[in-house]
Amino acid sequence: MSASLFEHLPADDLAGFAPAARLDELRRGKMKRVEINGAPVLLAVLDNPDHIAGIEVVAFTALCPHALGDLSYGALDNGEVDCPDHGYRFDVRSGACVFPKLGPSLRTYPVRVLADGTVLVKVERPKWMSPIE
Ligand code: FES
């Protein structure tokens, strides 16, 4: 998931989002690992001429859905990350597995960038991890 820069959003739209980084800590084409609610998350700034300032911020899990390889050590290139363990490749915007074609999808997270440069990410636990009521 991604977001336009400098969105001005009502507070209600930010429910569940947590501060993850500052925009000036992120480098174009590089990944930054953070922890949000105990989950390892990678942030990346990608070129996107359709967005304000020509960039967008994306967030996705650092754990490869194939066998939990650490994507922090993978290579990010042209909006795709390669897993260092077995070479699966994922589109970090959509989460789609681009190699092999029928591989599992990468979990992505919604991002908001505030006017002051704070990058917010919403990490939701899958329903199966929620406590039974
Ligand atoms: S653990 Fe990532 S490709 Fe196997």
C-alpha cells in the first residue's frame, strides 16, 4: 500500500496508524526496517511521477511469505524486492509475487505521510491472530 505525500487527513482517517519513521530518514530506492506492534516492517521510497514530489512511500512485511526469509537483506529494484533465501521476487506496491508467477503474496500495509514528514503505517493483525471473545 502507498500514500501521496503531505496528505491532510481528518484524525478519524488515521485510526490504527502508528508513527514509523520520518520522511527525511528514508532514501529513495532503499529499504528501512522498523518494528510496529512487534511486526518487522520495511519502508521504501519509490519513484512515482503520479504522486506529489514524484515519490511514494510503501510499507510491507520484512518476512518473506515463502519460508520467512528476511527481506531486509534482499535487493530492492524498480519497485520489486528479491528474497535472498530462494530468489522469490515481489512487487512491493501490490504485494504480488512476480517470480515465480504462482508464489504467495507479500503482505503490504497502508501508509500516510503527514505534512510534518511523519510516516505513519497501519499494521493490522490477521483475523486468525485476534483473541477469541
Ligand atoms: S524464504 Fe523467501 S524465497 Fe524462500
